[in-house]
Amino acid sequence: MSIYHHLPLHLKRCFAYCSIFPKDYEFEKTQVVLLWMAEGLIQQEENIEMEDLGMEYFDNLVSWSLFQQSSKDKSRFLMHEIVNYLAKLAAGDTCFRMQERAEGNEQDQDNFEKIRHMSYLGGEYDSFDMFEVFSRLTHLRTFLPLTPVTCYLDFRVPLQLYPRLQRLRVLSLRGYVITGLSDSIGKLKLLRYLDLSKTSIRSMPESITDLYNLQTLLLEDCFHLDKLPSMFGNLVNLRHLNILGATKLEGMPRQIGQLKFLQTLSNVVIGDGGCFGIKDLASLSHLQGTLRISNLEKVTELQHARDADLINKTKISVLSLEWSESMRDGTNELNVLNMLQPHNGLKVLTISCYGGTEFPSWLKSPSFHDMVVLTIENCKECESLPPIGQLPALKVLTIRGMAKVMNVGPEFRGTGFSPFRSLETLHFENMKEWKGWSSCEEFPNLCELSLRSCPKLSGYIPKHLPLLKKVQIDGCGKLPILVSNFPDLCELEVEGSKGVVCRSMDGFSSSELKFLSKSLRFTSQIEGFSMQGLTNAEDLTIFACEELKCLWSVVEEPSPHLQFLRLLHIDNCPKLVSLVSEEVEARLQPGTPSMLSEIVIKNCMVLKSLPKAMMYNNNCLQLIRIVKCHSLKHIARGQLPPTLERLEVSYCQNMEIILLVDSDTSSCSSTTSQLEYLRIQYCPSLKSLTSYRELPRSLKHLNLFGCPQLESIANRFHYNSFLECIEISDCENLQSLPTGINALSTLRDIDIRNCPSLHLSLDRDLLPANLRALHISDCVEVSALPEAIHNLTSLEKLTMHHCSVVPFPRPNLLTNLASLTISHVRNSTDASFGWGLDNLISLNKLEIRKLEPVSFSKMMFPASLKILTISDFPNLQHLSSKGFSKLASLKELYISECRKLEFFPKDGLPPSLLKLCLTKCEKLRSFPKKGLPLLLQELYVFQCPKLAKRCKKDQGREGKKIAHVLRVQFHTNLNRRPSDPL
């Protein structure tokens, strides 16, 4: 508190205002300064812009440690709990956060008159009712929802609420799915800050130009906005206009050029006729920050380009000059670009789709002493690159899409000494005709080099790259890469190149080496790969090496080459037979040091085995993942690697057994393993997991999918005391589960699907008492739920689908059951469900499907229910009021494939309902007579033709019933995308 008392008055006011942000909410510096400006919290000083003063205020609060820089994003700041609490104390009753009211901190009714600033954390759907408090906030000046992206707002809020708030200075609708504003927005005469960013607005009413006090208008990422109001000149106090991402705009009103105080104009879209033209930039002398000018091909008068006077707009730091890709006059474009010379202090420049044959003279000058980033892209008529090597501060250079450039030579470096002396990142991309790189050897500070889609580039890339840390080469089919050119390399990625030359690798030190080449060839060996020199390699990835047959095939002290390797990934090497030749493996004696922790091998069709020594002598190996290696018949022989924790085998057609164990080692195999996770899927030849028919005692997760020949898993579960989850699916020949399942005290989940041969009587085979989830589906031989299921007091989720289950009595003992799905159960009758769903006191999700001939009208649902799904009742004609009478907490209702359904409950649907989805109810014609619940936020109607015909929003009786719903979708064909909200 003492810090606050030492602040000057103007900083106290600004700090107190920030109490509208919740604790740890991340805000941007510029956003806060613009809000302060709108609220009049910045004391104007002569010859100093308000924005500059605001930035100074903000920096002062940072220096006092009241604002902390975010650890996630250095451009954002936040207030931790204690500081946020201090800000609330300083603000008193003037600031109000609506979520605190929802949490029970009711604002004193007498203090509503004092509230000036309000914020709230918006949800996915913000209904009109949540804003009822606003009718009492007659002096409100700030309305600031802190919404996530894509939120729905009740259409009545902007229509009925905002016009009442005549004292508003700040109004934000950022992120709401609204398509437009009403004319009443023009009545908010005191408004200074309006944020409509990330909304779905298509146009803006002309009345918005009546907001003559407006300082900030934000329209960022308004992708559907195609037009701005014509009378923009009325916004005489506008200082910031952000239309970045409003890509549908084809022009801008010319009157924007009359806004003499304008500082931020993110985009200039040059239009036709009476639209804003390049010459209209002349009077906007205060522009600063980022300026993007597009449609420059429409500039035909050189004088107009000169009048833009970019050279004297010295506060612009980022400039983008863009043409379209249509055919046009290249000579004119060169002259226009010459006239658009920016000031020498520019930091970032982009030239895109320029149609001239050469670059302007001003780009050849080293006078841009502050330029840090330069991008030249899609300038398809230029045959050479500009001489930019002498730009003293240039750090990032990107050249892409230069279709006629065939050689990068001395013209690129320019005249003078030490070219590119500050360059750290260099990208070349999509240079289809580029063939050679000559007379450009010096990049003394280059850290990252990227060459992509340069198919004709040959020869060698520059050699003198002493600080290079990352190289990415992709789609350069004729380019050989000499690894010895890259001292101190950290990461090398090569895809689609002629090859990697590995000669002279003795001095090569690498923490991560990736070869990603479709036709990788080694000059030292065609069929093998020498690890010599890779003494510090930690991560090795080999992809699509079509001729590779063996990784280590040379006997030359192999152990040092494995010493530091941690990750080995091999993919799509169709001729790879083994990782290690017999000669090399013989040298890998027990005790050979290895740090290999992860082996991933995919799409190696002829790989026959994994090296014994690499696996069994290893005290670090934790993961093995094998995918589509069709020649492998087993993973290991004798024992699993002692430290292995996770084993995954997928899509191996000839895999017969995971662990092949000799009789003399079978007794210790399960006890020495540390395996916790075993996942086997889609191995059609698999018949058994282990030859000794026991699972590792350390196992926690067992997942078996798509193994139709698997007949048994193990003899018993008695020793698997750590097992937590069993998932088995699509194992058609599986006959039974191991005995002793009831003894698994840590087992939480059992999920068995599509095992038609599984003989499992749940009435006989007891289940562990701590089971939380049980899912049985498409297992026709599963005959009954046990009487003893009532002992499963921890059971939270139960699903039975396509089984022969019969009565499920005394549900009142399942006190923790929260989710129940009963679907397509044979032999179901009214008696089967006489046990009373309404007695499941914790049930919040219920799904019932195809339980004919069960009488739906007799079902009573529990009052705790929140989500209800009713599906595939072909004879159901109406929903019973009695069944729905207790559902005071129901939030979501799904009804589908009830083709004879005509009527909703007479007493209507539960008032708590938020979401209603109706599918394939062909006879349904109307909603309840009382209408739909007022809280309903989402309505989806699919393939209900009679109802859809009568339900056009705001038309007819049924249309009026849905007018208040925030999101409505009707659709007649489920194979197409749903329509936009009506």
C-alpha cells in the first residue's frame, strides 16, 4: 500500500482504472494507453502527444513493479493477486467486475450510482439476462467484455441496452459473433473508444460517423467487413484506425484523408473512382507504427505517389508495399515505387508482387541505417536481387517467389566491405529458376539458413558460416550439402535434396542431426551410414532413405558412436533390414555405455529384428514405438529392456508375439521389466502377447485394438497389482479375460468393444470394488450385469451397447454414477428398467437408444440430470410431462431418429435448458405452446422438414418462439455443412 501512496496523482488514477482487469489477466501496453486516453486520465502537455505520455505513465507503473511482464508473451503485462487487490482498493466503488457479483460478492445496491467502469469475463453464450444489472448503471463510462474468441451475444443487448448508456466512453464488442450494429450506436455521443475486432460485421451504419469524439476505432480481423461508412471525415478526433485483417475491403472512403490527427492507419486499400487514393496520404502527417498499402497497381499518376510523401512520415517503423498479381505496366510500377521512398529510419520493409523489372534506386542505398527486417516476395519480373548487402543493421532477410532470378551473385552483396555483417536469418523460398550462388561467401553472423523449393539450385552453399545454428533445406533436388561446411551445427534438416555429403565429419559436433531426404545418398557408403565423427549426436532422424539397408555396418570401434545418442527416429526406409550388422553387434558387448532413451521406427517393411545389445545393455531406454514394419515377427527375445516403460506396436501384419521367451528365462521375465504402458493395435497375425502367458507386474495400462487372431491375453491377473486401465477392441477371437480381475485394487477403467467371442458373465466374474468406468459394447456374449454391481460404489460411468444385458436392480446403491448409456440392449422390457432411473441421485448424463419395446412414457428421470439423449425410438409419439417434470437442472437435450414424434411435453421443456438438438424427427411440426426456455442459447434442427418449414426466424408463430435464441441452425442434409445462424 505504501507504494501506491508514493505515486503522483495521475498515476494513481491510471493504476486504479486497471482494477477492471482480473488478477493475472494479460493486457497489452497500447490497449491500456488507449483506454486511459478515452477516459481522460492522461494530462495533456504542450508539444507532447497523449500516446507518448501514456506510454511514459505505463513505463512508470512497470518501474514501480505494479505491472509485471508476462513470462509467456513479452509484449503483454499483468497484475498479480496482491497488486490487483490494491488496485481494487484504490478504485473503490467506481470499478465493477461482473464475475465477482456472480461469485457472491454482491455490489451494494446503493453503490450502483457510483460505478463508472465495468468489465466481465464473457462466456461462449452471453444472454440478455446476465446484463440486467446494466439498467441501473446510469453513469457507466466503460463497457469492457474480456471475451475469448467466438462468443455469441443476445441480439437484444446492442439493440436495447447500449442506447441507454449515454455516458459511455469505452465500448468493446470484441470477439462477439454479431453481423452488424444498429443505427442507435450514433447516439453514444461521448464515445471515444470502439472495439469491434474479431466480430462478424459486414458493414457499419452511417450513424457511426456521428461519434465526433471517437479517438480509437478497432476493426482488426473483421473478415466479413466489405465497406466503411462514407462520411468518415466527421470523425474529426479519430487518432487510431486499425483494419488489419479486414481482407474483404476493396476500397476506403476518401474522407479518411481529412483526419488530421490520425496516427494509426494499419492498412491503406487503394480503390477506384471516389475511394481513398495514394495521394490522400499527403495530409496524414502524424502516421506512425505500421502502414500497409495494397492495390498499388491502381496508382497510375506518378505525382499522386509523390504526394503521398512517405519520405517525411518519419514515425512509420513498419511499411508494406503491395501490388496484386494481375497483368499490368511494369515500367509504371518502377516509377511509382521510386516515388514511394520511405524515410531512412524505417525498421521493417516488405515489397510484395511488384511488377517492375528492376528495383528502385533508393533500395540500393545503404542509408537505411535502422532497417532490421526486409522481405521481397513474388516480384516475378525482376531478374536480379537488389544490392542490399551493405544495410548495416539488417538481421532478417526473406526472398521468395522471384521467378526470373537465375543467379545470386556479386550484385547481391553490393559495393563495399563486410557485406551482411549483421544478418542473422536468411530465407530463400520458391525460387524456381535459381541455379547458382556465386561470389557471396561472407555471412559472419548468420545463425539460421532456410532454402525451400529451389529445384534448380546446384553447386554448394556459402562456406564461411561460423555461427550457423540451424539449416533447413527442402525441395532443392540438385543441391548437395557438405556437412563439413557447417561448424558448430545444432540442427540440420534436409528434405528432397541430392544428398548429404558426410565426408570429413571428424570435427562435426551435433546435438540434433536430422536427415530428411527422399533420395539420400552418402558418398562414403551407398548402403550404409557411418556414425564416425558423430560423437556428440543426441537426436538422429532418418526419413525416406530408399537405399539404406543398415545403419551401423562398419566395424570400427562402434561404442563411441552410441554413447550420447538419446533419440533415434527412422521412417520410410523400404530396404532397411537391420539397425546394426552382425559384425557391429558382436562388438557391442554387455556394459557398452548407451544413453538411448527412445526408438521410433515406421514404414520399414523389411526390417527383421531389433539389435539385442542396443536394447538389453541399455539402462536408459524408455520408449519403443514400431509402426508398419511388416517383416517383424516379435519385438524382443528373452526379456524386455529392463528400463522400458512404454511399448507401442501398430499395423505390423506379421507380428505373432511381442515377447518370445525361452523356458529358462520365463520365471524372471515379468519381474525384471519396468513396463507400464503396452499398446498393440491392428496386428492381424498376433496370437499371444508373451510365450510365458503372464503380463509384466509393473504394467499400468493395457491397450489392445484390432488383433483378430488374439485368443487370450494371459493366464491370470493375480500379480498385476498396478494395473489401472484395460482397453480391448476389435479382437474377434478373444475368448476370455484372465482370472483374478476382482483382485486388481488399482483398476479404474474397463473398456471392451466388439469382442463377439468373449464369454463374460458379469454376474459370475466379479469386478474390482474401486472401478470408476465400465464400457461394454458389441459383445453379444456378455450376458448380465451382476447383482454385486451395487458394491461398485466408486462407479461413475457405465456404458452398455449391443449386449444381452438383463435387469439392473437397486440403482439407489450406485451413489456416484454420473454417466449412464444404455443402447441397443437385447431383451429389454419395461421390467428391465423397473429399477428406476430417478433413483440415481448423482446422474448428470443419460443416453438411451433403441430400447424397444420399452415404454418411454413410464420413465422417470433423476432431478440431477444435466444432459439427456433420446434416440432411435421409432414408435415414440410424444414426450411425457411427467418424465420431464423434475429436470430443473437440465442443460442439454438431444432427440434423434424418433420419426413419429409429434409433440413436446405439454408443460414445456425445463426452463434451465441451454441447448436443444433435434435430428430426423420428420413428423415434428412445432415447439411447445409455451415457447422455448428463455435461457436457451443453441438450437439445431437437422432433417426435420415440417418444423424447419414453419420456423423462419422472426416469421410466424414458430419463428417468434426462437427469436431470442443466440445461435440457430436448420439443415435438411447432414452430409453438408450447417447453414449460418438465421
